[in-house]
Amino acid sequence: MLVLQVGVVVVLVLALLAVAAYDARGDARSEATERSVAVASAVADSPDVVEALSLTDPSARLQPYAEEVRRDTDVDFITIMALDRTRFTHPDPANIGKPFIGDLGDAPQGRTFTQEYAGTLGPSMRAVVPVRDVGGTVVALVSVGITISSIQDRLRDDVVSIGVASVPVLLVGLLGVWLLSRRLRRQTHGMGELEITRMYEYYSAVLHAVREGLLLIDPDGKVQLVNDEAVRLLDLPADVVGRHIQDLGLAPALVAAALSREAESDDLYVAGDRLLVVSSAPAEWDGRSVGAVVSLRDHTELQDVTGELAAVRGLTEALRAQNHEAANRLHTVVSLFETGQPETAIAFATEELEGAQQLADLVVDAVGDPAVTALLLGKTAAARERGIELAVEGELAGDVPARDLVTVVGNLVDNAFDALDGHHGVRRVRVRLGGGGGGAVPVVTVEDSGPGLSAAEADHVLERGWSTRAHGAHGRGVGLALVNQVARRHGGAVRIAGSDLGGASFTVSLGVQDRVDSR
């Protein structure tokens, strides 16, 4: 690049030198013509010339005069001639008396004539001026010329002067190029144009091909780099580059993580309908901060599967509890038979069977979905094991995927159970299912008899789902955020209120009809 810049400066100076030389050439010719006209006019206006023309031998008087004027004015020839072209003067005396060679133009008619013509002394810029007597009659002609070779000699001197003057310009230009190149290499960390081009091509290919979203935030909090995946995950506008991250409508916790000067790894945040795994780290170069790098991964589907797995684990624990309880009952029945009380054993077994069947029928009739049915049956067993009374009411219907229903019901019931941990008094959880008739929107309400939520907690309880660091009542990591996410995906919402049981009530609508407001 330095060689290229030096070449540009040299070519520019040479071009300016050529233009200056061409301009000097034109000026030299114009100046020669003007000087020829001026000298010829001065000679033609001399009274001595008019007086000498009346003599028998004009040359004897005019030749010394013409040569003296020629030397004084630094022209190449002064020829005084008669109207018939006969020369009275010439730098070469041998040509005196011979006819003048060249055009006279309209000089015999009393006008000044100029031309470039090759005469006995070679090509020249010449002027022909009429000589008038006292009465104004043209009686002779004066031709003055400057040869092209003389003009070129003067031009050569001018070009040399221009060239000498251009040397400092060239040196200053080269010094500026060197300083500019030095600064450019410092700014580009010593990389040349090929390295920069290759790095940009690789950087652009990687940036658009990587499946993680990437954001580069400068020290002022403005977005300086963003790839397509980050735009998709965060629904960023097209003009995101150069805007402050706080002006993009992102979650406060996500903005705080991007602006943080401490590294964070694999934190969970909710952005719209997506659950994102976010990592951020300060970016430094040569000991100075250049901002922060934020990477984003879509964790939505994995978290949904994780939620289902948690529900299955809960169901497994519930089945374990049921198995333990069933074993105790079976031992009781066997012991009654062994002690000779078969009627009591049969009555006890029949009563337990009828109770379990009634509970199963109640849940099956209310839910209708096998996965949610199994979930609630497992939660019932888990509630019994934890000393909680779980009631299921209403009827649930509608075209909602079982995965989403399991996410909503499982997380709400788990939060209700957690709210009762350490609570003294009545421990009740009620699940009310709605939307069972006429294709209405499914609605799930879970209430508990726990300590409830204050107004401030109700305003922020869903926000705790933005981060895995959430703590406090009903805070189960991203559980509530997942519930809110499912509701929004189906066009519904979540409402948090107080319950007539004494605790909190969470109502989730899974559609646009009969929508409830979200806090």
C-alpha cells in the first residue's frame, strides 16, 4: 500500500509537471508572438526607417539599425522589405536583396499579420507590420521573428525551474504518504490490505454462518456489530447498529447483562416468546476496553423438553409414593386375612379401590388429555405425601398441545406446592379448569392457601422469570416465565390475583377469546 501511495504521489507530481510544461509552452509561443509584434511595430514606427527608405541604398542605413535592435530585443531576425518582398535587412547579409520567404497576409493592406513559418532560419513565430510614410501610405514592411529553437531553449529553462520547484512538493508528498501509511498500519494493527480483505471475508462468512447470535457493544453501550441470528432472536430493527442497547426494547435484565463489566456464562433470559441462553464478557485490546461481547442461543425447545422431563420426574416420584402407599395397604389387607378378619379386609380394600377409582374418574373426566391426567394424578399423590389437599374442578377442553398444558399446569401446581412449604395452617391447592364448552378458550386457574403475594411482588413476580437468579415466593427459576411464554404463544395472558383460599391465584388463558389482562 505504501508503494501504491508513493506511486500515486509521483504520478500526480509528474502529471502536474507535464501540465505546467504544456502550459509554459503555450505561454512561450504566445509571448514570442507578442514580442515579435511589439518589436516590428516599434521598428515600423521609427522615423529613421521611413527616412532611409527614400535613399538610393536603404540597406546601408537600415541593416546596422536592424541588427542593433535585434540584439537589444533578443529576437532572431528583423527583416525590412519593400512591398515587392525585396529584403533591405537580414541577419545573414547574403540574403539582402533577395525576396522575403513567407506569407505577408494582409500586411500590405495596412494590417498586422502573424504566423508560424519555416524560413531561411528555420521554423519561427513571426509578425509582419506595415511601414507608413508621413501621409499614411504603406511604403514597406517589417517582419520580426523568433525561431522555435529559441523558444524551446527558453522553455527548457522554464521546465527545469518547474521541475526544481516540484522536488520539494514531491518530498512533502512522500513524507505525508509515509506518515499516513504509518498511522494506517498502526490503526490496522500492522495488517496489509490483503490480510484485511481476507479477515473481512472470513469474519463476514463466520458472522452470518454461526448459529449463535452475536452482539458487540461499545463502551458507550451502543451496538457496533450484530449478526443475523441475533436480529432474529431479539427481533431487532434493521438500523440497530449505532443505537444504544437501552433503546431497543429488550428485557432490563438482558440489557444489564450486556452492559455489565463482569463476565457471565449461560444465564437464562426470556425475550418475547423465546428463552435465551446468554453469555457476556468484556472485550479488551492492548489493555483498553472496547466494549462487551454478548452471545445468544435459543433455548426454548430444550427448556420445553426439560419442563416435560421435570413433569415426568414428578410423576415418577408420585408413582413411587403411590407404590409405597399401596404396599402399606396391601400389607394391611394381608394382615387382616391372617388375623381371621376377611370381611374387614374386603371392606377395607373395596373402600380404597373405590376412592382411587373415583379420583381417577374425576380427573379423567375433567381433563381429557392423557398426559395432563397422568400429571394431575401424580400431583395428587405428591400432594398427599406432602400433607397438601389438592382439588381438581371444572372441565378442560380445546385444541392445545399436551406439551403446553403440561408446562402450564405442572409449573403452576409446583409453585403452589412451594408456596405452602413452611406454611402452618390449612394447606390446600385448587386447580380449576375452564373452557370446556362450545369451543371456548382453555383457562387454567391454580390457587393456594399460602401466604399470598403483596402488590409489589405481584407486579414483579413474572419478571423474575427473566433470570435464573430469581428468588422469593413462587420464584422457581424460569417456571413462571415459561407459563407466560406459553400463554403469549397462544395469544393468551396470565393474571395474578388473590385467592379466596387465602393465598395467591394464577389464571392462564390459552387463546385470544376471553383474554385476561397480564400484569
